Amino acid sequence: MFTLFAVAAGTNVPTPLLLVYQERLDLSAEVLTALFGCYAAGLVPALFLAGPLSDRLGRRRVALPGVVLAGLASLAFAAAGGSLALLFTARFLQGVVSGVVFSVASAWVAELSTASGEGAGGRRAAVAMTAGFSLGPLTSGLLGQFAPAPTVLPYLLHSVLVGVGLVLAVRVPETVVLPGRRRDDGDPAVPLLPPGSLGLAATVLAPVAVCVYAFPSSVISAVPLLGELPAGGVAVTGVLAGVTLGAGTLVAGLQRRLGSWTAVTGAALGAVGYATAALFVATGAWPWLLAAAPLLGSGGGLCLAAGLTVTGRLAAPTRRGELTSVFLACAYLGFAVPFLMAAATRSAPAWVPLGVAAALTGLLAVRLLPVAHRGRL
């Protein structure tokens, strides 16, 4: 779990530093959100490759090289300086290594947690990732505002953290037993989803997955660009990211109590969070932003915990890594939402895309109600 936390921490280290890059390189909101979102362009293909590969070769053989590359990605950021091309390259590489580690390590944690009951693996993976997502930007935001070398020091510290995670990961036992497998293990005829589950995956699980990162990335990346931040914006953005994603960490454990209603609750919180974010952008009143951050963060955390649990329940044991990859690939499509919001402001007031997102997410929550009532979430 610590290794998953360490890699997750690096994914949002650049987030509060976007304001530093904006000032140094005179970048537009569209370029900044594209820099933030190109992470997904590297991550999604890596997800589809790493998950199935780890089902065949084992979790360790795929995950450990990914952990090493996560540290190298941070070093690439530290060396980027004022080069926009190198920043895009480092962010893309960060997406690739995160796709490898998140898909494989999530399946690894789930398999190590089978003795703890259904949902334990999903909760643990969700807590590890959301904790990393929150502490990474919180630390880099404070360092970026008050420490020397704001575009170097946060990445060097993260590289050290990844090194510790690598030392711990090499001691974790392998869960995919390659020698002496049963004849049906790894058979390509084993379906990715149980019969009759495709509709559930397409109309319920996939939209919930998109919410996982659409919620927090909107308030972390889009809202600071659409609204008006005070002096010290780098630190404020870091704290905002820490509060948003920290809320996701705190609520992930509620999945045990909420059960099938976890995803419904997450979508409802996201809808209210988008509405309050729209009010902040429209009015500039800080209480709305202070409410939006934990609401959207909590919504994303609950959707992640619910989605990983349902994924683990649906997946055949020999294809768990592959189905986890598909879920996370859908989740990272949410990183496109801030870019779409920034682009929409060219033809509409800045609060409008947030209001539209609130309405769509509210409709999703309504859609999930009958599914949760039948106990299928």
C-alpha cells in the first residue's frame, strides 16, 4: 500500500506548480489544462497493456519497473525548467508509469486482501491512492510558495519517497502463481465480464469511473483558472488540492457502511460540489469554494472505492488486472473535463460548464438509485 501511495503522490506534485509555469512561460488556461490532462494520454494505453500483462507474468514483474520509472519521471520534471516541451514529455511519462503501477498494484492489493472480506482490497487501494493524491500537491504547493527552487525541490523529495516505496515493494509476495496453473487459468475463453454484466459495466460502472477523477481534477485544475485566487495562489492551490483529495481519503472507508449506496452517495456529493463551485466562480465568494473542495473530493473518493469493489466482484480471478485496467482507463477520462471546461468559457460565462456538470452528475445519481436498490453496486 505504501508503494501505491508513493506513486500516487507524484501524480499531483505538478498541480499547484502550474501557476508557477503559467507565470514563467506565459501560458494560457487551455495550455495549462492540456499539460495537466496529457497525463491521461500516457496513462490510458499503459493501463490496457499493464493489467493483462501482469495477469500473465505476475504483479511483481510489471509493477516494480513501473515504480522505478515513477521516480525517473519526477527527476525529468525537475530537469524540465522552463521548457514546455520537456514539461509535456515528463507529464506524459508520469501518466505511463502511473497507468502501470495503479492497475497492477490495485489488483495486487485486492489479492492480498482476500482474507479480509469483500471490498477490503478496494477500500485499501482507494485509501492509498487518494492519500497520495492529497499529500503530494499539498506538499508541493507549500514548497512552491515558500521554499527555494519551487520547480525542482518537490520532485526531488518525491523521488526519495518512491525509493522508499520500492524498497518495501520488493518484499511483497507475488499473488499470481505461474508454475502449476490449472488448465483453465489464463484461458482467453474466460470472459472479461460475467454473462449479463455488460450493460451494468457500460451504463453504470463506466460513468462512475469517469467521476472518480473528473470531480477532484475540476476543482484542482479548472476552478483556480476560472475563478479568482488571491495572492499566494501556489500555496492556496496546493492546500485546495490537499483538502479536495484528502476528503476522498477520509471517506473511502465509509464504503463498508454504505455498501451498494456508495456510488450513489459519491455522485450526489459531486453534483452538489459542482453547483457550489459554479457559485464560487459566479460570485467570487470564498465560502462556496471551501464547500466545493471537500464535496467533490469526497464524491471522487467514494466513486473510486465503489468502482474498485464492483470491479473486483465482477472480474474472473485470472483477468482481474485487465478489468481493473479498463475501470481505471475510464476513470482517467475524467482528466479531460477541466480542459473541456476551460474551452467552454470561450463562448459562455465561466460558471456555465460547472453548472452543466452539476446537472449531468445529478442525473447520474438518479440513474444509480434503482441499481443500488437491487444491490448491484
